[in-house]
Amino acid sequence: MVKVLAVDDDPTILRLLQVNLEMDGHEVHTANDGAEAIERVHEVQPEVLLLDVMMPQLDGWQVCEALRADPANDDLPIVFLSARAQETDLARGTSVGADAYITKPFDPLTLVELIERLARDGR
């Protein structure tokens, strides 16, 4: 079982992530925006963070940068899950410290495999 924090401002996407991951036996926590994501990381202490890019308050880029600035989050694998699919977006994801970047729509099985690998092998 992997403890996952999924962050997206679209409740449909959050529900899809939660259902798919829970069906595979994972513990799923959610947040609806970037500011809540930072709070929830400290509360939940997830093993993997799934993070949308385009969100209100703080966007995913800002959340990732803030988390990477805190040494307590050095080992937290961060996966961007976004509709933004340009090469510049993928490059920016890497530059702010993400471990993976998956574009929407996504294959739930591929995502589950990635989450399990990151939780097992670390960043």
C-alpha cells in the first residue's frame, strides 16, 4: 500500500484518481488547490504526491518549488499530472523538481505502476 496525496481542482479527476488507486489497495488523500496541498503534505506525509499544474491560489509549479525548498520533502516523489503537454511544460516540471510528468488523459494502470515504483525505489 502506498500513501498518495492527489491534488487537482477538478473534482472528477480527483475522484477518478481516488477510485483507481484505492481499487489497487492504496491510501488516497486529496486536496483541491495548491495552498491546501502544502498543508496536506505536512499533515498526511504522503509517499507520493500527484500534482496538477493549473490550479487556483498556488499553481503546481509554485507548490513543487515550495516543497523542494523545504529539506523535509527531499525524499517525496512528485508527479505532475497535467493537461499541459508542451515540451516546455515537461522541461519546466523537471526544472522545479518533479520526478515525473504525466499528461492528461492518462492511463490509470501506467500511473499506478509509476506510483508503486516511486514509492518502492524513491526519487
